[in-house]
Amino acid sequence: MLTLHNQVSNSTNFFGNTTPIELIQQYGSPLYVYNEEIFRTRCKELKNLITYPQYAVNYSVKANGNLTLLKIAHEEGLNVDAMSPGEIYVELEAGFSPEQILYISNNVSSNEMLYAIEKNIMVSIDSLSQLELYGKINPNAKVCIRFNPGIGAGHHEKVITGGKKTKFGIDPKYMDEVKKILKKYHLKVAGINQHIGSLFMDSNNYIEGVKSVLSIAEAFDDLEFIDFGGGFGIPYQKLNHEERLDLNELGCRLDDVIYQWTKNYGKQITIKIEPGRYIVAESGILLGTVYAIKQNYNMKYVGTDLGFNVLKRPVMYDSHHDIEIYRESNKPSNQSEIVNIVGNICESGDIIAKQRELPEIFEGDILGVLDAGAYGYCMSSNYNNRLRPAEVLIDTNGHAQLIRRRDTLEDLMRNFQF
Ligand code: LLP
């Protein structure tokens, strides 16, 4: 195999004892592949982010809820957030205890709240109306409140979740109303949380958000925890030598702020963070196969099975993912070319890499879409009645294990009523 175009996966020995071509032969195409070692390393890095002792990392499961990965996160000593009863269900199955789960609810029914309450899972509430509902169904209880600190960050406007243009969190100007509802239902605020948005690469906005939520926290005198949210970014442009987020600098700045604040608050409380992408994005590569290459007017199209049913991020946010090329023959790529890499979905927007300069690609090549572990499989769909791919883990011994099978045609019939 000519392996000139695999420098990132080669540098981490991503595929262990196997190769992308063998994986596709064994498990079919397209295929999500995860590397356990990288996943565990990221868990550890964030566990060691700060020195402040009462500290928890809640892995944000929405980024990737594969049961095996959840079990590994559990082994690494992480806790989890949940965004739905479905996430709670799988987290409990993975071995997390109710105290390790924070249900961050948003516009939910009383039944969904009850699902968490009955399991003794802490619920975070993010509007006055939902606080009223929570009080009615669970008076005299503890609750967590999500505030909107007025600051947002993120790689795209669709993923900025703090600030003045988002549906999330309670505007702190309604603090009096919050307190009235708390009093009416004898609720105790155990914690407050925020999430300013997804993907920051420089720590300033996060630190500003932290300072803002800490000043909001002063309105409550007996908190048990404050959750600063996630958003920790990863470098998606590795082939362009994009720098990593400086965790040392971020950790030191966080420590300073936290130690100072808790001293004034007069009580050591638990500090939580809630990262998803940072933990799992780089542990995942999506493999696909090149089936057809053509020139359509001025553009060369590389036709693959990597439609937006499999990975939605490029189509939804114009996100960039680096691409590697794996080839069985030793046919060289003699030139680089500008191409559109497209999928097999019936929409012209089905482009995974737009006008990308890459070494010449041939039919039969396997492509690797890097950094696809976060918001990849979990946002995939059966659009066009395509089957969602399998997921494979390269374990710490370098062996491949199937951790979710590919959909079958029968799966497509599962919910129909005859
Ligand atoms: N906590 C809350 C309340 C969140 O809403 C999110 C992400 C996180 C934590 C984790 O954020 P992270 O550390 O992963 O940035 N589908 C988009 C990202 C959406 C993020 C939604 N909320 C993407 O593919 O970029």
C-alpha cells in the first residue's frame, strides 16, 4: 500500500495492528473507527485540567453516545451530562450512577422531567416556565438552574449557546422571579450551570463566561456545584498545522479564578466542566470508499459513500475535516488537484469537502475523514433509506472490535405497522 497520504493517522498509529483497507474489507463501507488510546488520553488531559480538588469532568454524551465509549469514560473516572431520557437510559446502562449524571433539560415535558426525578438524577432547568413546572411536580427538592451569562462562543452561529441570540438559559435579570418560584415550591438550588457554545480555541471567552457565571452564583448562598459548560476546541486543520488549545494556560487561569472565588464564597464547592468534542473528536476517523470520479463542467467530483447521512457537519456548518487517502495498489498520486468530494445522497449540497486541494484520488481509494468522532455517528441518519454505518474500536492492544453493527435493511422496516 502506498501510504503517502496518511500522515496524521500514521503519527498516532491510529489503526493499530490493522489498516483502513482491511477494516473496510471486514466491516464494510462507510465505517466509523475509534482509537481507545486517544480517547483515554483526552479523558485524562481534562481530568488533570485544574489543581482545584473538588472537580468533575462531565463528558457531554451528545458528542458520541456509543455504549462502549461511555463505559471507557466511566472507567476513566468521568461523569456525564444528559440531554434527553434516551441519553440517561444509555448512561445508566453504561454503569454511571444517578449522582454522576446531570440532566440538562431544555423545553421538556413533565414526563421527561419525571423520568429523571424518579431516578434521583439532578435536573438543570433553563426557563422560568420550566422552573414552575419542576416546582409543581417535585416540590421541596434540589434543583440546578442554567443561566445565560450573556457571553457566547462557537465555530458557527448555530452552536453559540450563550449571549443575546440564543434560546438557552435564564437571563440573570429575572433573578427576582427565579427566587419567587424557588420560594413558592420550597426548592433548593444545589447548582448552577451554563454552556456558552461549542468550540473555542483561545481561552478568553471561556474565562469571561466563567467569571460571569461566578458572579451570578453569588445570588445563592449554599451552592454545592457550579458547571462551567463545555466547548473546548480541537484543531480540525491539522494538515495546515493548526495549534492545539493551550490546556495548561486555560487550566492555570481557571485555577486562579476558582481559588479566588471559593475563598470569598466561604465554601469549597464542586466545579464541573462539560466537554464533548474535545474528548472524542480526535478519537474518530470516518472511512469511506471512492466509487466514481467525474468532471462536471469545471469541477472534478470524487464520488463516495460519504453522504451527509453519515457525517452532517460539513453540510450543516460548512465544517472542515482533513482528509487522508489510503490505497492498496502502489499507484502514485503524481499531482494534486482541486476537487469536490461528494456523497451518494440526492441533493447537490451533499459535499463533504468543497474545492479541496488533495493528491490525485482514484476509484477504489479509501478516504479517511479525520476528527470525526464527535457529532459524527450521533448526527447520522437514514435519509434516502441508507443504512447507518458500523462503529469499530481499535483497542489499546491495537485490535479492532465491532462496537455497533451496521443497520440492516430489516432495521428500516422496524417501526412500520402492518
Ligand atoms: N453542554 C451543553 C449544555 C451543550 O449544549 C453542549 C453542546 C456541550 C456541553 C458540549 O459541547 P462541546 O464540548 O462538545 O463543544 N453539532 C455541533 C456541536 C453542537 C454542540 C451542542 N451542544 C458540531 O458538530 O459542531
